Amino acid sequence: ILRELQKKEDFKTPIIIIVDKNKENLAKHYLEQGFDNYILYSNFEEDLNKVLDTY
């Protein structure tokens, strides 16, 4: 689905994934696959605010 969204020229919404702290390495894999950012569940509020400030 991510690849299909990325093909659309008018799709500008950042794709964010939420991961558990012990899956942080997996989040980096998702970034390599085209996700725009991630939020650690254990640090949800702070990370969410950072993401919102970014976009």
C-alpha cells in the first residue's frame, strides 16, 4: 500500500509508524522502506509532538 501511495503525485501526507522500544531497529528498516518517521510507543507524547512540529 505504501508504494501505491508514493506513486500518487498528489499524495503529500507523511507516513508515520508507531513501534515499541524493543523494535526500534525495525523502525529504522521501515524508514529505509519509505516511511517518513516513527514514534516510539514508550515515548509517545514527546515523539508525537516532535513529529507534529516537523510536518
